[in-house]
Amino acid sequence: MIKIYSATQYTGLIKGLTFLLFIQISFYTFAISNSDTVSDTVLKSYRVMKFEKIKGAYIVHLKDIEKEHWFAVISPKARFCFCSKIEVGKSYLFSLKGYLEEDIMTSLDMGFWVVIEGKTYEYVRTEGWMGNIYITPNLKGLCYIRP
């Protein structure tokens, strides 16, 4: 049996399919526009250069082995750590994400206030240039979490 559609039914079918195509393209565009944030959090090898204690957290200074760039990573102190602690001079894989949306120009003794899991941490830079402070899922205190 062959079903014959009228012109108004055919137009409604085309409008419905066009709407579904529009929704699919919108989701695809959204995924592409958010791919920049995903690409910023790829795993890379960094060398631990030093770490500092601040109230309630550590600032871990990492150096990108390929590009020679330095990164300051904030990691709240962990009460219990059942994994290996990071060591100065050793390299690890980290997925870094800038806490600030954009890097900013800073001067010495400028403070960064970072809120992680409802707690506020302050880091005052005392040397070098820094335009952002970073966070990573690969650290809990000084405990390294393998990716």
C-alpha cells in the first residue's frame, strides 16, 4: 500500500526534519566552541621545580619540558594520602587548567585569591612573572594522582 501525502503534510515533515537538523548542528557547534577548553587540559610532561606551603594549600611550580614555560599550580592540602608524593626534579604528567579565564599582567607582591571546593586560598607572588594560577586533577596536596 502506498501512502500519498498532501502538500501541507509534506511541508510539515520538511519543517520537522529541518528543525532536527538545526538542533544537531547547534550541538555540534557548541562542542567545537568548547574544544578550546578541552585542548588546554591535555596531558603534558612537566618537571617539578619547587613547591611552597601557603595556608591550607601548596603552590607547586612546574616547568613545561618542551617549551620551558613555568606554571604555578595550587593544590589544597590533603589529610590522607595513599599514593606517591611528588618530588622536586622529577617529571610527571599533568592536565593543567588556568584558574582565570585569561592571563593577566601582574606585579610582584600581587595576590591571587582562589576558591576551590568552597575554601579560599591566597597566593602572593614574590618572584618572576605570572599571569595565571593553575589547578589540576592530578594533585591532592603533594600526592600525585595518575591520569
